[in-house]
Amino acid sequence: MSSTDTRIAQLREAMRRLALDACIVPSADPHLSEYLPERWQGRQWLSGFTGSVGTLVVTADFAGLWVDSRYWVQAEAQLSGSCVQLMKTGAAATPSHVDWLAQQLSSGQRVGVDGQVLGLAAFRALSAALAPRGIALDIQADPLSDIWTDRPALPEAPITEHTAPYACVSRADKLAQVRQAMRAKRADVHFLCTLDDIAWLFNLRGADVSYNPVFLAFALITEDNATLFVGEGKIDEALQTVLATDGVDVASYDQVSEALGSLELDQTLLIDPSRVTCGVFHAMNPEVPRIEDINPSTLLKSRKTDAELAQVRIAMEQDGAALCEFFAWYERAVNGGERDEPVTELTIDEQITAARARQADYVSPSFATIAGFNANGAMPHYRATPESHAVIEGDGLLLIDSGAQYLSGTTDITRVVAVGTPSADQKVDFTLVLKGMIALSRASFPRGTPSPMLDAIARAPIWQGGVEYGHGTGHGVGYFLNVHEGPQVISYRAAPGLHTAMEPGMITSNEPGIYRAGRWGVRIENLVANRPWLDGEFGEFLCFETLTLCPIDVRCIDVTLLREDEIAWLNDYHRMVRDRLSPRVEGEALAWLHAHTEPLLVS
């Protein structure tokens, strides 16, 4: 019996003790983080699937893992030989796990899920589907607590202060902005449990979560003071003294439920229902009046100040210099044939991380590097492993999606580069994606435009080629914080809403793509910032400032498909890249930069 089957059998025994007919194990922690501390990676521990997103459902005679198309290939391989069945989210024949439970269970049966990690919105969707069928939902028990005997403890990394010049707005000013928003909503108390909001608001950073410089914490904010709930010893006495000067108290991480339960009935609480778990939510007295609305900090931190954008430009220059060093090595090692041992997708990850680590303000990668050669590049969330990876040789395309955390900003960039001689069809796909990226880069739009509406601008050239891609075109990016940040998102599949409005200072990715399953993938990604463009008769308009600094491989372009204005944009971009990066590189890297920023000429 595999370790997965053994653990599923242990879970079923725990379910019998708890009188549960089904158990849900989501990919989540009490803060609804994208990347989870090891303590809350229960779905991975049970199923053996290592992807970042998925939902495991177990009954007495069934175990299924729901994952979307990004992970179908990976999940099929990792679940092979176990009792866990792959359930393909988004496939026409596959119901959601919520609908599956409603269809398969009977009145009187009970579903268990740890409410401490179940989002409030997910809880409400489950309740709406199960309650009419007489199926009970138990959020009190954690079936993993008895069987995961070597479960990791809470992370203990210390919390540090994000200081000037990198922290451009003081903690006191940020708290004042949040309190102003609370007053506007007539709220007396505001509760936060999302780690990026807390790190931003208190000008603190940590290392509790992979790739994101955040720490486990909750926060309660009133008109007069704020309380930060963190693990014992994570904030030293000196930092506690600094926080106290801004009216911030420090309490134990496990005291948050008690604090929420002690709220007075004359205190109106502001809480974001999309960013809190039902376990935390139900710790409150239901009689306490509540306002459910977006966290003010989510909107505030998305709008970078001019000073923050100036720091981000420095981070982009450091990142661009590191990429020049990396690509100079790459050209010599792969296309120059000067390396004794084969260059693999794993080597790409090692070398690009090492190049960034040599930069002064580097902290860590901002996500796991994706390096996919030819067919592997067709999987948008592919990850090379020691057991399964490709050697970079022959002809084709290498897709590299990577990024870093710097004290002055967060980067995220995708480039596709030639290996040997790309085919004519590969060049067509590359050029269509480039046309889409350029089109969005050059867009101007009224301030407040819902971000999903911009998606068609990038997709139009790709649609004209009869091609489509499944992921969004753009996500928000934090300021030395999460590489994926809301509220804006450029995707026509997202519902336009009040909080998706494009505002000055927002940083968003611009990353259209084309993926040919089993053959190759193309994605070109720059980060862009919303900047004021025009304030006239028809109101305020914004445009995009391209922040990312790295040449685009013209060897992959079919020039016949580019218009003159598109070629002019590319040449202007390369001129800017050369001017900004030349002072930061030398030798081989400088020579590579100059060679790859020469103007594209059309005969």
C-alpha cells in the first residue's frame, strides 16, 4: 500500500470517530494565503500532489482531487498508483467538488472541514448547496489533527521592520488612511487576517511563507490603537517599543479568537468576507454589528506612491542587470556550446537565481521559476524536477518565467528565447503574442475602467490568428510583497466590479500567451504601472508605463507580421533597456545587452 493510501485509510478512521461521511481538505491556511506554511499543507501530505492549488474530498469509498487544467498532467503523474482519483476542474464532464458532494451524499449525512482554513465565501457556497438536501456541514473538527503526528510547527522566523528609504509611507500615516476609510464606512473596529495587508499596513516583513516576505499574524484596528497577534518571540523588544510609539500593541497569535469574541455589541466591525475564514468569522458574537466590505488596505496598497514607483524602477534595473548576466551565460552555454555538461531546465533555475542573488537589494525569488523547453513550455505552470526535466539542446523555444523580491520592489518577467533555429510556426506564435503585449502596453483608458475590460486589447491579435489562451492576461503585483496582488485583474473571465477599477499607481502584469500542447509555449511578460496621461474634456485618462527591463529575443520574430508602429515601439523599448541597464553591467553582460538591443530593421 502506498503512503498516500495509508494516510487516506487513517483519515477514514478519523472520520468514523468524528461521525463524518465526507471530508474536505482544501489548499488553504487561516490567512487564505497563496503559498502555505508547511503546517497547513495537509492536502499535499494526504494526496502526494505537490501543486499549489487543489481540493481533496474523501468519503468511505471515494477519494478525489479537484485541480484545474494547469495541473492535470502533474496530478495524473503524482496520483498514479494511489486510491486518489483525478477530478479535472473545468472539464465538461466533471462537477465541482461542491456539486459532487450535493449529488453523492444523502439527507442526514455529515461533511467535515477545518473551518480555520475554509474561506467564508467557500463556506457559504457549501452551505447553500448542502443545507437544502439535509446534509450537515461540520467546521469544528480538524480530522488531520489526530493522524498527522509529525505535523510541522508554526514557523518561527523573526519579523523585521521595512524601513526608509524602501518604506516610503510611515506606519502612522497608513493607519490614519485605514482609519479614515473605517470612519467613512461607520466602522469602529476593523479585523485583518490576510498577511500581505498586515505586512503593508505595519511596515513589517517576515519569512513565514515561501516567496512572499510576510509573516503569520492577525490584526485588530480601532480608532485609538491596533493589536498585532503574532507568534511568541517573533517581534523582539526593540521592535515592540517602536510599534508602541505608533499605538500598536503585540499579543499572542492564539489570542485572536478570544479578542474577537470579546467585541462589544456597540462596536461595528468592518470585515472583508472574501479574505477571512469561516472559523475566524464564527469566533465572533453574531450579535456584533458587522459591515462586510473590501479591506481598505487592499485598495490602498495597490496604488503605489510616486516614491514607491521610484524604488520599483531601481528594483527593475537590478533585476534587468541580473538577467543580462544570466542570458550572457545562457548564450555561451547553450548556443555557444562551451559547457562541459548539459544545460537543463534545472540549470536555468539555478543560474537565474544565482545572478539575482548577486544584486545588492535581493531577498529571494518571488515565485518558483518556470523554465520549460518546447513541449514543457506549453504547460503554463510547469515546474522542472530532478525526476522529470528536459535538456536544452537542438532547435526550439525556451520559456522562462521568473521573478525576485528586492527591498525596493517585486519583479515578475517572462521571456521566450531561441534555442538553435526556431521554426516558422514558432515565430508566428511568438509574433502574435508580442503584438498582443505591445497593444496592451500602448493602451490608454479612462481612469476607473474595470480592469477585466482591458483584456481584449491584448487578446485581439491572438484571436485574429485563431488562437486563445486559458489564463488571465494580468494580475496585480505588490511592493516587496506578494507577486500576485489584487484587486485589479486583466481577464475577461473575471467579473468587472467596483474594486477592479484601474487607478494611478497600480502595478499589473502584461502577459499574453499561446500554448501548443505537446509542442511549445510562448508567453511574453512585462510589468506595467498605471500613470496619468490626460485630464481633459472627457475626464482623466491613464496609460501604462513599462517597468520591466530586459530585451525581447528578435530571433523569434516573424517581422512580416509586425506593423511599423509596433516595430517602433519595440525599438524604443530596447533603447530604454540599453540606456537604463548599461551603467549596471560590464564585460560579457554588457556586450550581450548591446547585441540584443540593436534596432530591428525592416528591409
